[in-house]
Amino acid sequence: MTATAMASNVQKLSNTKEERKLRKPLIERKRRERINNCLEQLKEAVVGAFCLDQSKLEKADILEMTVKHLQNIQNNKIMVQIPK
């Protein structure tokens, strides 16, 4: 491999790292936005299921209530399937 080819490869790697550094904050912002949008949707569903007011809920509260709601749904399905 010639010196010119090696320098070209080093430059390409450097450009790739720089591009990643520039894109990372944008990608992270979009990821957080998706998470927050989904949490907002969960909040609306859980507030309706538990008949709560629209007060400020922490993200952990929303996730815990969602888990409880899904467990309730799952338990109800099991109860319906058991022959009496």
C-alpha cells in the first residue's frame, strides 16, 4: 500500500469519526423524543384505565402503572380461560 493510499484511509477514518460526533447528538435527541412520545401515550392510556386526573406523573410512575395494568389484563384473560 502506498503512502498516498494510507493517508487517504486515515483521512476517511477521521472524517467518519467526525461525522459520528456530529450526528450523535441529533440521534440521541430523536431517541429521547421517541421515548417521551411513547411515555405520553402510555400516560394517556393509564390515566384512563386507572381513572386518574391528568396530574403530573413521573416517568417511573407511568411505567409502573402500565406494568400493573398489563398484569391485570393478563390475569383477567387467565381467569376467563379457566373452566368453572
